[in-house]
Amino acid sequence: MEQFCVSEGWSGDLSTGLFRLGEKAAAIHGLRDGECGLLNFVRCYDPADRNHVLELFEQAATSCSSFCFSTTIALEESGQKQPLFCIGESSGLEQRYSGMITGIFFFPRFLVEVAGRALLRQ
């Protein structure tokens, strides 16, 4: 799988609202620290996908469920986009203001130009 993508787990504590991303995922999301709020890492997603992604997290925070989504992250330095696939699930919501959301990010080893052509990543 490493030949095709970089993958990294993440988790969110619903009692605090803080998410913990791994080092690679934080860097790709343009974050200096791997601990952040949901809006901190979703802000770099394609604007057309943001509301849908936020709705998925809201649903997962209110009832135990599984979800997945795909989007792209705009890379400021190159003007290209990094595809992103995410699978997650929530659990432990029996008590109010508690629970966890966990998942994994998959970052394919290619970038997409604004015009839509795929490029191999070195």
C-alpha cells in the first residue's frame, strides 16, 4: 500500500473537541501542531466539500456511526491539490459530551493540477 499512498491515523475527543493528527497528516493539512479543532484542519479542504465533511462529523458526534469522504487539499506553495480519502467512526457516545471519533487518512502519492491532470509525486 505504501507504493500508492501515505496513510496515517487520527482521533478526536468529543469531550474536549480536540483532534489529534499524526505528523504527516498535520503537515499536509498545513498545521504546525497535530492537536487542533475540527475547523482548523477542514479549512484547507476544497470549499465545495467543506459543508458535507462538517455534516459527517456532526452526525458522527451525535450518534455512533461510520463515515467516509474524499476531497482535495490546496497546497499553497505549488498551487496544486493533494487528494485525500478518509474513513472514520465514532464510539462511546452513551453519556452526553463524551465519546471518540477515530479514523485514518489516505493521501495518494500524486498531486492534481488545478486543470485536473494528475502528476506523479517524487
